[in-house]
Amino acid sequence: MDATSVKDLYGLIGWPLDHSFSKKFFTEKFSREGLDAAYENFPIPPVLSPEALYRLVLLHGNLRGFNVTAPHKEAILPFIDRMSDVAQEAGAVNTVKVVRDDTGRILRLEGTNTDVEGFSMAVEPMLVDVAPDCRGALVLGTGGASKAVSTALVRLGFDVVEVSRTPEKHFASAQARGLSVMSYGEITADVLRQYPVVVNATPLGTFPDVDSCPDIPYHLLGKDNVCFDLVYNPAQTLFLRKSLQCGATVKNGLEMLHNQARLAWEFWNS
């Protein structure tokens, strides 16, 4: 369907976008429900310029909202006129509503973060067997996705440590959000006992880079560990495969994707 011929247009900004299933998800939804709408990918290179963003919303007068993926979930913040509480708490936005008047003039951009609840809904059933005295979680990565995951886990009552290749650069940011930060080299058997939940919030392992994975000591994982990968393409990443081989409970990010997409739709139409 031609994006210019529909009443309502939605989309996704980020770079790259070849791996994303969002367009397929929403296209099938619109077709199934008979909606006069379309969803398009709008690749915007790693540096999010005002010109690129304003060109997007001005040249597409029927654009009602868009999702935001890496690397723009934090870079989008200065352009948001009104931000939800959860987006402020996470320090990242993954869903934007374009609010216009009756003539189509843009009034404001509203932002929220549906990753937080979307992740919570997907991971919570996996946490029922985590021992009460080991309510710790390691979040691999320090980007916009990791901030949403950390926010969700704190809300679920976990002590969160973000793991970075350059922890010194992220110490102040983590501390401001009440979190700790460590390097990959500091992950020991004792750490994995106290922080049994491990979430890959990096893009490592995403198609076509399927032979990469976070550099953690997989051999120290066991049946008490829960390993969640935000990556959903491929369905089983190298991170999940190596974790599963060591006895951990694993899950990919497809359910989270569907959850956050449904929540995004609700936000756009609220």
C-alpha cells in the first residue's frame, strides 16, 4: 500500500532497519483489521539531526506516530515536547505520537517508552523461581534499550547492575538512576549467583551478525540463571544458545516486541 494514499501513516526510525519485524507486524495488523493505514521503515543514519526528523514529520502529513529503535532512543529526547513518566524514568523514548491540529499543522511530539512494560510482561513469568535472596540482574549494555530494561527490573524489585566495556564512562549515568555498573571482566561465579538474571540489551547477535555474542563467562551459568535476549532475529542467538547449553532458562525478544508494539498502538490512539 502506498504510504501517501492512506489516511494514517506510522513507521520506524533507526539505523539499520533490515532486521526489524515491526513493519511486518503492523502491516498484517492493518490488513487483518481493515484499517486505512500503513507502516513504513524510515532509516535515519546514526547521528539524528533536526533536519532529518523535521523532514520526516513535515513531508509525511499523514504520519500519526513512529517507533524509535537503536541508535536513536536517547538522541530523540531533545525533540520531544511532552514525555511520559516512564520515559523520563528510563531516560529513553521508543514511541512517538505526532499531534496535529485539524489543518495538519504539527502541535507537538509526545514520547513514551513501551519497552519497559513490554519487557516486564515478557520476562515476569520467568522470574517466579528466582530465589528471594538473589534478586539481582545483570543488564548487558548501556544504551537506550538497556535503560528501559533496567527500569523494568527495578520496578520488579531487582537490584540491577549494568555491564559495559567502558564502565567508567557510564558510572555517573548509572548512579543517577540508582544503579551500579561493572565491566564484563568482573563477572564471576559469585556475581552470577547473586545476579542470576542476565539480559542482553546489546545488538550483538542480530542478523546478519549472527556469530557474535556478549563476552560473558557462559561456562559459569547454570540452572538457576535466567537469560533473556532482546534480539529476536534470529530466534535463537548465539547468546541464548550458549546459555541454554549451560542449563539456563532462556527467552528471546519476540514476545517483548509484540507487547511493546501493542502498547505503542494504544499510545498513538489515546
